Amino acid sequence: MYKQVMKIKIIEIIWLDSIIEKIIKKHHVSKTEVEEVFKNKPKFRRGPKGNYIKDDVYYAFGRTYGQRLMFIVFIFKRNNEALIISAREMDDKEKLMFSKL
């Protein structure tokens, strides 16, 4: 389901207003919580190839400072930026996998 764990350094997070609105309304996740996960030593896995040749989709699995277990989908840019695509709480299968990483 998910490819091997990757070591990635994210310098900056890129936000689109439509994505912020979606994760708040649909998934009840705040922008701050997503940023907390990236500061709190998440585990990364590579996802499927993106729609564009230079877009690599990755998943971040991690905890917020409030201990919510989060699953974040983002495009990893060459300059170590993460363009957030989606964010939500982990499902049971993801929680089990995260506990083994």
C-alpha cells in the first residue's frame, strides 16, 4: 500500500486556500495541526507518481502537539517545499502501520 519510509527535510509548506478550506470543512483539521506534524518528526512514504513529470507525491504520518494521529498528502518540490494536497486523521490500518515504523 505504502512504499518504504523516506528521509525528507521540509523547509517550507505551501498552502492553497482551497486546500485549507477543504481540510477544515471535510476533515476537521487545521492548518496549524498540519504544520505541527511536520515539526514533530513525521514518517514519510512515497506515494504514486503525480500527474506532472516533476511532481512526486508523498505521505506524512505523524502526531500533532495535541497527539492527534495525522495522515498528510503532499507534493514534494525540488527546493524542499511541501505543497499540501490533503490532511486527515489516520484510519485504523494507518495507525497500526504508523506504530510499526
